[in-house]
Amino acid sequence: MGNTQSIRKINFQDIQTVIKTPELYLLINTLNENEQSCLIINTIPIYQEEQLINKHLYMNKNIHIIIYGKNSNDEKIYKKYQQLLSLGFYNVYVYAGGMFEWLLLQDIYGAEDFPTTSKELDILKYKPPAMLNVHLLHYEY
């Protein structure tokens, strides 16, 4: 429909492929600096991300870049997606499930199939915020 480009999304099986072949992909995240202790294995460390992006910007713009965030409501992944496209990268993908989905899958199926850089016991700290259970201001007349 029209001139808009749809966002290329991938699922957890694609991430499993990515972590098995890190030489073909850049796996980056949009979590805050203080949330970097538990990441999907083979995620580029936050302090190396800019340097690697700049390297590929001049040497290999067709590198496959996968972005993930905290959970399915994390809007920062779409901002990062657009930023990378505007730099000229064209093989950019989003894993919308993020750390929350990955940790849930790890809890059910095990760390061998869903490895992370450390063991996270509090999975719910990655959950999306509730939207319908938020109390709104009521004006009384």
C-alpha cells in the first residue's frame, strides 16, 4: 500500500540461526546500559556497537543486522531500525519478542536452545507494561 516500507520481523527460530553463525550477523539490542547483564548470546556488547556499525558502514552495508529490545512493546527497536536504514543498511531485521519472549522460551525449553550471557531469575522485569489496568484521572463536577 503506497510508498511505505514494512518492517522486516523475524522470530525466535531465526535468532537461533543467528547465534549459531555470528560471523554472518550483527545482533544488537536496545536495552538500557544498566540492563546489559543478561542478553541473548552473541549480542554485540553495547560499548562495541557504534564501532562495529561504523566499520560495516564503510566496508559491508549488506551485513545482516538483527535488533531486539526488552519486549514486544519496546518502541526503541523501531527507532533503531529506521536509523540503520537511513545509514544505508538494507538487511535489517527486528526480533519483536525481545528478551522477555527469549527468557520465557529459555524457562520452558532450556538454556541450551535459548542461551543467554547470564542466568536471569526475574523474567517479569522484562515484561511489557500493562495498558488496560491503568487508572485514569476522573474529573468530578
